[in-house]
Amino acid sequence: MGSRLMISMIGLLALAVILDGPVADGATTFTVGDSLGWTIPPNNSMDYYQSWAANHTFEIGDSLLFNWTGTHTATILSNEEEYENCTKNGIILATSGVTVRLPQNGTSYFVCSVGSHCEQGMKLAVKVGNGIAPPPPPSAAPTLQVASFAATFLSSIAILLFTHL
Ligand SMILES: *[C@@H]1O[C@H](CO)[C@@H](O)[C@H](O)[C@H]1NC(C)=O
Ligand SMILES: *[C@@H]1O[C@H](CO)[C@@H](O)[C@H](O)[C@H]1NC(C)=O
Ligand SMILES: *[C@@H]1O[C@H](CO)[C@@H](O)[C@H](O)[C@H]1NC(C)=O
Ligand SMILES: *[C@@H]1O[C@H](CO)[C@@H](O)[C@H](O)[C@H]1NC(C)=O
């Protein structure tokens, strides 16, 4: 009887470990820069955030927490060229403590849009999963609009022709 209870307790314990472990729910929140946070990297270490990113593995559903003091932003850029250029306009998140979820595989780009902070190394590119972005959704809406406009136009001509025959 005692050993039976023991076995089921071990079973419960194992279940708890599985539920707690990284397998059941892999979503992790990473604090960008760890204890340094999100700032101009010290010692002119331009590649600080690249090094930080390389030391972690990011999967779909994980989140990045940007913590800073002073005047910075976490600005989301849309591609590598903007990232290389330190483009200042993107989705600007201006409040420290902001969490950004990584919703899909591919590379996500972040910079600080303040002054020359990005040029000083305050920039982060994060490879998510296999790094392969899913194809963009078909831009069906404008095509459809154009198509239906054309269809309306053509059918009104047809009606015109028909009524004038
Ligand atoms: C910057 O340099 C100082 C002094 O050499 C050192 O203590 C510190 O760890 C360095 N910081 C980083 C992020 O490398
Ligand atoms: C990344 O890991 C390497 C090797 O452990 C270490 O030297 C480096 O400081 C780490 N970079 C960051 C930004 O934590
Ligand atoms: C990046 O900079 C180059 C050179 O200045 C420019 O030709 C290009 O249009 C810029 N691209 C973006 C996305 O800002
Ligand atoms: C995302 O990348 C991971 C590898 O880290 C892969 O297992 C998974 O199938 C990819 N997901 C999609 C939707 O492509």
C-alpha cells in the first residue's frame, strides 16, 4: 500500500517536471542584454547584442523583454537593409519594460531610434527557429479590388453595348 502511494507520487512528480519543463510549453521570455539590459554597449563593443543573440536560441512564441533607463526606444524594423542602415522609423516602442513576441520563424530586427545609438551598436537581429520566414500572405485584397473594379467596368460596358444594340 505504502509503495503504491510512493509510485503514484513519483508519477505525479514526473508529470509536474514534464509540465514545467521546456517541452510542454517552450515559450521563453529573454531579457535583452541580460543584466546589462538594452543600452549603448559599453567599451565600444559594437557587436555586443549580436554576441548576446548568438548565445541564445529563439523559437516561435518566445518573447524579448527590453529594459532600459534613460532615453531609448526598442524600434522594430522590417528588414536587414533597414537594420544595416540604422533606419529611424519603424514600430517605435518607447516605454522600457516592453515585451515583444516573436510570432514566426525568420529574422527580427530591432534598433534604438534615438540619436546615433544604433550606429553605436544598440541594434539586435534575432534569428527565430530555422530563420526561414514564411512566405508573405498573398496580397489578395488590392488585386481583388482591381479585379472587381475591372469586372464592374466591363459589365457596364457590356450592359451599355447590350442596351444600345
Ligand atoms: C567593459 O570594460 C570594463 C573594464 O575593462 C569591464 O569591467 C566590463 O566588463 C566591460 N563590459 C563589457 C560589456 O564588456
Ligand atoms: C556569449 O558567450 C561568449 C562565450 O561564453 C561570451 O564570451 C560572451 O561574453 C557572451 N556574450 C554576451 C553578450 O553575453
Ligand atoms: C539604405 O542606405 C542606402 C545607401 O544610403 C540607400 O540606397 C537605401 O535606399 C537605404 N535603404 C533603406 C531601406 O533605408
Ligand atoms: C521553425 O523553425 C523550427 C526550427 O527551429 C522548425 O522546427 C519549425 O518547423 C519551423 N516552423 C515553421 C512554421 O516553419
